[in-house]
Amino acid sequence: MSAVSAGGGNRSTTLFVLRNAPVLLFIVLLACFGLMSDRFLTVTNFVNIVIQAAHIGIIAIGMTFVLLIGGIDLSIGANMYIVAAVLGLFLKDLPLAISFPLVTLIGLAFGAVNAWFITRLRVAAFITTLSTLFIGRGIALYFSGNKMVGFSPEVLALGRASYFGVPSAIWGFAIVFIAAYVTLSQTTFGRQIYAVGADPDAAGKAGIDVRRIVFSVYCIAGVCAAIGGLISLSQVAVASSTFGFQKEFPVIAATVLGGTSLFGGRGGVLGTVFGAVLIQTVENGLVMTNADPYLYPLVISIIIFIAVFIDSSRNSILERLERRQIRVERV
């Protein structure tokens, strides 16, 4: 009896750790950074973390839609840089009310190009978005001449603006999150996304237009990349040729840490928001503790590895625990 109880206790502990790994990691990080810096555990610092995480979170929300169908988008950084180049070079004199929708349409078009190759020409998402990553960045470099791109005072003022005491970046983050959450949880389109991610063949047999769903989620990812790029641009004075470079890695890490599976069909934007804040907490803590800047990529890479490892091993571990539980119950 004791052996059975011990086995059940171990199983419950393992299940708890697997299902709450991001939260446990977050608590550990808070404790470690809090002990290393007395400025870390303050309200002001947490507000700064959310502001800095806003653009990552917005882009990660778009990535969530893509991952839910079992896809991937590696081109978001190039999308961001094209938005920066067009906004700073060609739309600088236009009011933000006009330039904002225009560059959002550019992000939509970028996502639509990815979607067209994936749905019409049947090119693998990894190959398609890896190609448009380099093509898009090359186009933006051609526009900018590999020089710094400046922006209008109106764009920079947006980054410093607050409404009802809440910074504009957080407002943008909240609006995109609410729209995505309602879409995934309350609409037929959202349920179809989960169905396609779980089993595209079965979804097609059930009457779902799989090609339309796949096309749509890549367009959503493109729009979110453009909006996230705008939020990021409003917080910097200029954009260099490295703007958006390798941004896909923290975005994917935030999404997977939030519980969205790389294999599709499971996850949501609420966890993605938490994952984005977690990633930014790490970067903020490293700055607060005066860590060597060369350590930042190493630490982020370790977190990405942990996220991917947990996601890939979760199902197999749960299945093994369930089989073990069945054997114990038979005994």
C-alpha cells in the first residue's frame, strides 16, 4: 500500500511540475534576482518589465496562432525591419493615424506572401519563412542603405504617452491580447484553428477549409509582427540594420513557455502573455544585477531549450505515467 501511495505521490508531483513549469521557473527567477538586487522587486521595475515585454508579447500572440496549427514563422524579424524602413524613409511626414494602418497592411502583406507559398505551392513553413526572413531583411537593407533610420517626433511621442496613467505600450499589448483571446475562445474561427492543429485531415473531412485557416493565421502573425515592430520603434530613437534581428527566438520561447505546443492543437494567448513577461524578466534581472552582456544570449538560449524540452517531453512523460497508473490500479 505504501509503495502504491508513494508512486501516486511521485506521479502527482511530476504532473504538477510539468503543468506549472513556467510558473515555478518564474518564482525561482524572482527569488534569485530579488536577492541579487534590491531594486528588482519594486512596482516601478515590474511596470518597466511589462512595457519592455509588450512588443515581444504582441508578436508572440501572432506566433501562437501559427503554432496552434503546427506551423512556424521565422520571418517576423524581417517583417519588423521592413516596417521600420518604410515608416522611417517613406511615411515619416504622414500623421500616425495614416502611417500606422499603412505599415500594418505591409505586415499583413508579408504574412500573406508566406501563406501563399505554404498553402498554394505546398512549400514547408520552415523553408518558406526562413527564405522570406533573408529576402525581407535584404529588401529593407536595400531601402535603408544599411544606415540608421530615424522616425517622426509623433512616433517617439507615442512611446512616452500614457492614457489614464497606463503607458501606451501596455494599452497596445492589452488590446491585441483581448482581441486574440476572444477570437480563439469565443469564435468558430478559433475553434477551427484548434481543430486544424489537432488533426488537419480530420478537420478537412469535417468540412473545415484547412487552407483558409492556415492562410489566415500567417496573415495574423504578419499583422502582429508589424504592430509589435511599431511598439518597439516608439521606444527607440532610431532603428539600425539589426532591428528585429533574431527576434523570432525570444518570441517562440515566450509562446512555448506559455504552454503552446510546437506540434499544434494546444495552447492559448493567456500563457503567451505570461511567457513574454517571463522572458523580459530574465533580461531585466540580468541588467539589474550587472551581468556580463555576453551572457544574455546564453541565458535566453537555455530558457528556449528548457521550453522546447518540456514541450517535447511532456506528452511522452504523461503517457508513461498514465500507463504506470493503470498497472498500479490493476494490482
